[in-house]
Amino acid sequence: MAEVPANLTWVRAAPDDETGPGPWIELAFGDNDLVYIRETSAPENVVTTTQRKWDAFVLGVQAGEFDHFVEGVAPNEGEVP
């Protein structure tokens, strides 16, 4: 497992006006095109990937390539399906 640098700046992947405790996904972009991903409820568990793979994942989400994972899941109250 790769060592996680101590000087990372973590960004919470949630709307700016969201005040709830989460849990939320947080991202940090490090040296050598590495992307670090963790959950606020377990910040000691960090997944590392590359910028290229992260970009491919985000584009896949935008294209609907992962929609089948949430088929039948009802949106939270106030969310648009």
C-alpha cells in the first residue's frame, strides 16, 4: 500500500451548502498524478489511483456507465431522480 502524504489538501465531494455529517467522500490530488480517496467516517482508509484513471471514472459516471449499480434505489427526500 502506498504511503499517504501528510500535506494533502482534502476536498469533500458534497454540495457547498450541505451541512450534514455525511459520511462523505473526500479527494486529494497529490504529486506524480496520484489521486487519494477516503470516506469521512473512516479517514484512515485511503484508496489511491492515478489522475488518468480518476478522469476515466468521472467521465464514465457522467456518461451513465454505472447507472445499473443504483437501479431501484430511491433518491433521498428532496433529490431529483
